[in-house]
Amino acid sequence: MAADGGEPGTVRPGGRTARVRAAVLRAAEDALIEKGFAGLDLADVARRAEAGKTTVYRRWGTVAGLVADLLQDMAERSVPRTETGSLRGDLAANARLVRETLADPRQGALFKALIAAAAGEERTAAALHRFYGTRIAEWAPVVERAVERGEVPAGTDAAEVIRAVSAPLYYRFLVGGGPLDEELATRAAEAAAVAARAGVYAPADTP
């Protein structure tokens, strides 16, 4: 466990330790893309990062601990939300960001490896859920602003609206096949905005 009681590797370092962490996490990305979670090995990551094997084992402890730290780092480095002044514009910006990430050759391959790993490893699944929770929390305020402007009903579930934007993109990415193009992103954002305005994500009226 980390010194603060968190997952191994989740203490935020500075100086030389920060440089080692960055090198190790980059090496972990490379290894995940090339070999997948099943082929991820701390000794191999240490070699790729030109870091001491003892340092890597002491800091991260396990492959799952390393992946948890990688996901935390990805969340910290993610692009902040865009606020355009309208729900439609904000959701379109979110959809474009998701599409660009998944369509990027490196990032797309990395996400596929992480999602596959989460399907079979409990700690990795928990780390991935935290990652997406962080990203949804980053974008949820655009829906809350839309409620304040009267664009969508009071009580609209902001997190569900944001999930609805990315869901078609992830389905195409993981299951459906076909291009992750701008048309798909535009359609996903528009569908979520229309549904939100119609009250789909607000509590049903009670008698």
C-alpha cells in the first residue's frame, strides 16, 4: 500500500521522483498497447523506462497498482471541459473530445487494452471506474448550467446526460465497427441534448 493508505503508486511525487513516475507510466502505456494487460510485467516496464527494478516494485507493488496510477495520471492530464454558453454546444465539444481520443491510434489502442483488462481484473475495473467518474464530474457542470439557464428541466441528471453523449461513440469503438467520424459525434451530442430538453433525464412527475 502507498504511504497515505491509497493504492500503490498514487502518491503525487515531485522532482526526480516525478520524472521517474512519468517515464514508468509512459513505458506502461507502451507495454499495454503492445502486449495487453496479460503481458504487462513490472520488470519489463522498468527496463523500458530505464528505471531501477527495485524502485518500480517498491513504488507500485503490482501490475494492478501500476495501472491504477496510470489511470489517475490520465485523468489528471485530460483536457478540461469547454463551456460554449449552450447545452448543444457544450455536448458537441464533449463528443468531439471523446471521438478524437478514441480515434487516436495510440490513445485508442491504450483504452482498448485498459477496458479489456478491467473486464477481468477487479482492481483495474475500480481504477477505470474512478477515471470515468473523474471525467464525468469534469463535464457535468455544463448540464447544471443548462438547468440554470432553463434549457433543460430542473432535476436533470447531469452525469447521465454526459454518459449518453459518449455511449454511442464507445459502442462504435468497441462493438459496432465502422468509422469514429465527426458525424457520429455530432449525432451523439444532438441526441443527448434533445433527450435532455425533453426531460428524459429528469425525475418523472409524481401524482
